[in-house]
Amino acid sequence: MLSPRELDRYKRQILLFGEEGQERLKKANLFIAGAGGLGSPIAIYLAVAGVGTITLADNDIVELTNLNRQILHDDVDIGKKKTVSAEEKLTALNPDITIRVIDQTIDENNAAQLVGKADGILDAMDNYPTRYVLNDTAIKKKIPFFHGAIRGLYGQATTVIPGKTACLRCIFPKAPPKEVFPVVGVTPGFIGMVQVTEALKYLVGTGDLLANRLFIWDGLTSHVEEIRLEQDPACPSCGIKPTKERTKI
Amino acid sequence: MSITIRFFARFREMLGTDILVEHGDGLFLTDLIRNVASGNKEGVDAIFDEEGNFREYVILMRNRRRVDNRKASLVTASDGDEIAVFPPVAGG
């Protein structure tokens, strides 16, 4: 049941989602993996939209070089744990929701426990090995995985619905080499908004998701493209016969 | 026959995109992409390994359908094909 204060706070989006939709957001629990470039705008917009419980996991400390894009953190936060900084900002943005922070590195041993009973996972990682762990966790828990990734002015997003769509490993079976990637804040801002839009639609039950669709943003030329995807029957994560390559969770 | 090659992300920065290739029948996808990239060593090295095979993480799509890049040297292009080549983007 929405309180009078919540009815007021979310008045303009209740016009869009209805009170029932807002109730669904209030009851939802989403896990954000990372409080960096993607995780910052994702957390901010999930919080102000009224997603009832947000769990944010990150093990890093705020550094000066983060501040061109990681908008959850301010200059005064340099040296603080990102989780501490994030909790302060998100609580100030919306005190009517529950913010949980986890100051740990996600790996295959703790992923299932950290994600817990979340209704979905938002990918705000900066590497594929951890993304594969989260992808496999989502498959095991039968919850959606809202993927996003960026480099420079270029970004991609898709929504993995276990059992229904291609998973991350169907699309990208092999991780690219690690690099210090160039980035300007608008790109994770843009892709993070695509991921949040997907998560909100999924929770409310409206619209069409990026299911079996890879959304590609080329900010250099301002082009949006889409590539159709299909599940790989031989995928080690979600195929008919998952192999030992799948992360043990 | 004409084939359109579309590079994405870092590959696009090096090689451009929407490259129209006019060629006779029977051209394999690996040769097609290598020919298009051949003027740019950085581009070739980003897409192909030392043995001339696609690097394992390179994504290859033919008419928006995935092609296993390990088999691209056995798949021939057809008139009107659109071939997309891109790397996974990893940052966050």
C-alpha cells in the first residue's frame, strides 16, 4: 500500500504506471553489481523511481579519476568506500526506500548469496569474468540480467530472461582482453538509463524488453542500432547441455 | 555480387563502416573481412590473430544472425549479405 507521501512523490509516474505499477516497484528488490560509471546513474534512477529495495555491491574506494563519470560520488568522497558514499547519496535522494550496500568483490563463490532474493540483476561491471558469474547466477535463480557495457562513446545493452532469451555467454562467448578503457560520463549515463528503463518495464510489466535484441549506441555518429540475437543451444551457461565451462554457483 | 561490411565500436574507429564490396561468387567470410581491413594493420591485428584466424572474442553476424567465427573460413558470402563485425564492449 502506498503512503500519502509516496502517492505524492511518485504522482507523475503513477500517471504512467498506475498505482498498481508503483506498488510493484515498491515491492521490488534489485541488485546492482558495481557503483561506478554504470552503477551510479542506475542506482540514482532506480532510487528516485521508488524501487523498494536496492542492493549495491562494490569493493572499491572513490578516486579522483572516477569523478568524470561516477556521479554518485563527489570530490569530498575521495578516499571513502564507494558503498559508503553511495548509501549517503541514495538515502538523501529517497529516504522512503531501503538501500543495502555490500562492500565485497563479487565472485563465483559469493554471487548467489550476495544476490539473495533479488528480482533482477543490473550489470554495472567493467569486466566479462564477473559478468559471466552474474549471468550464470541470474540463470540459476531464473531472474533477469540487465546487461550494459560501454567504451568511449560507444555502448551496448540487452536484457537476458533465463529460459526465454539468449544469455550473455550466448552473445559474447569469449571475454575481450582487459584494458584501461576510455570513457566520458555521458556514455554510461546513456546506457545506464537504457538498463533502468528495461528494469522498470520488467517490474511494472509494460512495454517490450530488449529480449534477444542487442541495443548498440554509437555516440560518435549518434546512431542507434539493434542486432537480433538467438539462444545458442550449445551455450555452456544456458544451452541444452550446460558444460563444465559454466561457472560453479 | 555486392556485400556490405559493418564494423562496430573500436573496429569502426579503425576501419570505418558500411563498406560496400563488389566481388565474384565464392568469397569466404574470413577472406572478405581480411581484404576489407587489409589497408589498416591496426585493424587487421585487432580482428585477426597471428595465424590469420578471427580472434576468439570477435563477434561475426551475417544478416543479423550469428556466425561462429571459427567456421567463417568455410562460409561463403552471398549477394546482398550484410556482415557485421564487432568486439564485445567491456567497460562499465
